[in-house]
Amino acid sequence: MKIIIIGLGNFGRSLALNLTDNGHEVFGIDHKMEKVDLLKDHIANVVCMDANNEAAYKVLPIQQADLGIVAIGENEGSSIVTTAILKKYNNLKIISRSLSKIHDTILEAMGINDVIHPEQDAAFRLTKQISFNYALDYFRVDNKHSIAEVFSPYSFSGKSVKSLKLTQKYSVSLITVIRDIHNPLSSKGTHTRKVIGLVTGNTVLKNGDILTLFGSNKSIMNFIKDKK
């Protein structure tokens, strides 16, 4: 994918490097030469230009680009103007960083559906990392609900899902189970973790299983605290 990132501060720079590592062709844009210099040897192309100058976009392969990301994090007005310029290119999908609730409202009025809040998302993730400190991993569904992976409590071993009454007792739903599977064809007797698929009431849990749970953040945290 050909991606244009405008704004190469900490967030934009990290995004450019990660997307490049994942095989995308990235064009980085910033009006500060020192930020451009930091990336010139690491991504496909990097340009020093004023993103609020519509004429300057002639040097970019914007007609061939798939995605434009406005990652400006210092100037709300500059971010809005840049987004407005990108909106003129109908071929381009746009993701724009928002710096405030008013910024959210303006982007929504402009028809930008993909809005990101890096600082809020980082704070949310850290909060969950601290709160879900016994969870192996989690995924945010919305502000109140998550999907979390937790080790199955030893007391669950040998019991059917139906008998555990997870929804009634803990207000969580079991989506699937990740299980150690022994490989009999391996000379070393190796094990691999595999998703067993959709669970039923008759699925019997084993020691070492990883449970993938859905529920409110509060319900999942209560389950973890109760069973840790």
C-alpha cells in the first residue's frame, strides 16, 4: 500500500517506521527539516514542505496513493487545513489525528470517519494493562467492554463450560479456548498452542488452557481478581 503521512513528530515517525517494516511504501511529510532528516534513510521518501500549501502537493504521488494520514500533533488549525486539502483527492482514504473534542466535531462535519486519538488510546491501554495485570492480552471493543485472554483457573480443569455458568456467575462470555496441543510426530515432543474453535456447553476445560473472554471491563477485572 502507498501511504502518505503528514506530520513526523513522535507519533507520525513511529507510524512511518512501523508501516515501512510491514512492507508499505511510505511518503513522510513535515515542515521541519530536522524531522525529515531523522527519517530520510529509513522510509521510501520523505519531503520537507508546508502541508497547508496546496500547490506543494504537486511533488507528491498523491493520485497513486491509497491512504493519507494526518498525524500533525502541534497545531489544530494546520491539521484541519491539511485534512481539507486531502479531501479534494477522491481516490484517497483519509485518517486524521484529533487533538480535542472540537477537532472531533470539525472532522466529523468534514466527513472524516477514521479519527485517531493516540494519547487517549495510549492512556486507555496503559490503564487496562495496569487493571488487567493478570490478563495475557486484551482488545478494546469500546470504552466499557473488552475481550481478554486469561489463564483458565486450576479449579476449572476437567469441568464443562456449561457447569461453570460463566455468564450467570461472572457476567462474562467464553468466546474460545487456546490450548497446548502435543505434536506426536515431533521427535522432541513439542507443543503448539491452537485455538480449539467455538466452544459449546459440553466443552471440557483442561489445565493450562487460555480462555478468551468477552464482557464489561468491570466484569473481566472482577473475574481476574476472583480467580488469580
